[in-house]
Amino acid sequence: MPLSPFVFDASAENFNRLVLENSNKGPVLVHFWTPKAGPCFILMPRLIKLAGEYGGKFLLVMLNTDDLPELARRFGVNSVPTVKFFWRGEVAHTIHGADPDSSFRQVLDRFIAGDANRAHALGVAAWQSGNVQQARMLLANAAMAEPDNLAIPRDLAKLLWAEGDGEQALKLLDSLPPDARSEPEIARLHAHLNLAETARLAPPLAELDTRLAHDAGDLDAHYQRAAVLLAADDFAGAMEELLFIARADRGFRRDIGRTSLLALFDLLGSAHPLTRQYRQALSESLH
């Protein structure tokens, strides 16, 4: 029997339905406890009171670790009380011990702010605290829940790049709808990441120069050369290559010459001499 409309006891039979399935509808808190530990009895009534105050905005599930040791081991519970916050079938947050109510409210309020918004906020917070895998899961779920919010794939792409997964970061941005990819913030992030990833994989400058000596119109070689020069902090050389591409073919890799120049203008700032020089040259070449 339920302890209240929003509080239930876990069993081996009902755990998947009660916790994992319901966490696709909203947050589910699982209180791992044992009758042998006094702090569990201090925390339990506080959690039940919170569940009542929040009026069904989250589900509270009590899991007796003496009765269900396999579930406790499955989720890495080594001490009690432990409260795990489940969202979309995964553990999104954990509180160890009988923390004050304010700690639970702070996390709950992030979740209850709205599915995508709370996952986005929690994902960024998890990344900032070093929980990379949790951050990736939360941001990916948020992106699926609110595909029109471009801040979410933007932050996920930045996370992937920072963690050394540049290929996946670019694939994520490439998978966005055409209208989203053309948004200035996304287009310029894509340009930054693409240049950095291209520089990482590009052959030496001497090899690129040989290719261009045989075919001066090889736009791939020009782009790789721009990336390598930029990695060496030769902004003028990189921008010259990108200007060549923009003038030669606006359709090359979705106008990557122009969007890359715009990204570099943002990076250097509008007052930088190179920004002024190449912004004017770009404008003249496109009109």
C-alpha cells in the first residue's frame, strides 16, 4: 500500500515500473535506507513531508537495502541514508546522508523548472563539477526534449569538444536542421570546432603547399592550410585562405569560408586591425 499519494515502497518486482518508467514523466527520488541506521529515520519523515509539499511534482520511493541488497549494489549504494534522483531512466543526482531540506529543495527546484530547462541546468552543473558522463546524459536528454532550444546542443557540443571528442561534437552540430545550423551562434561554433578538428588531422604545411602547387583551386587544401595556420596563431595567413575560399565558392562546405571568417572576427573583436581589414575585403568580394 502506498504511504501517501506520492510515496511508495520499492520491491524487486515494482522497481523498474515505479522508478525507471515513472522517471520518464518526472523526477523520482529513491531513499535507500535500513531500519538499522538511525539517521534514516531522521531523514524519512522529512522526505515524506517534502513529497506532500511538492504535491506530486516528484515521486518518492523508499528502498530498504536489507530487503533489496542487489538493487543497492546495482546503484553503488555503500552507505545509508542515500537519496538518488532518477530522471529519464538514469541517476541524475545523489545526496549522501541526512542533508538539510534546503539541499533537497535546491536540486528538486532545478528539476521542476521544466523538463528541458532542468536537464540543461543540471547538465551544465554536472559538467562544472566534473561529472562528465552524467552531464552528457542530461544534456542529450534535454536536447531531445526541446529540439528548438539551440543552447542545449551548443553546450553539449562544447562539452564533447572539451573532453576530446571533437568528431562527435561536429556530428551533433551537423545533425541539426538547416535553419538551426544557419543560426549565427551555432554556425560560428561549428566553424571554430571544425577549424580546430581540421588542424588536428591535417597533413604538414609542406604537403599542402605541394598540393596547391599542382592545383591552386583545391579548396580542401586551402581550408586545411587555414586551419593549420590558425593553430600556429597565424591569423592573417588563416584569414587569407578563408577569404580565398569565400570568394571562390560560397557553396563549399555550406559557405565555410565566410562563416569561419565571421567566427574569427568574433574571436578577435571588431576593433582588431585584421577584423577590419578582412571584414571589408569579405564585404567587397560578396557584393
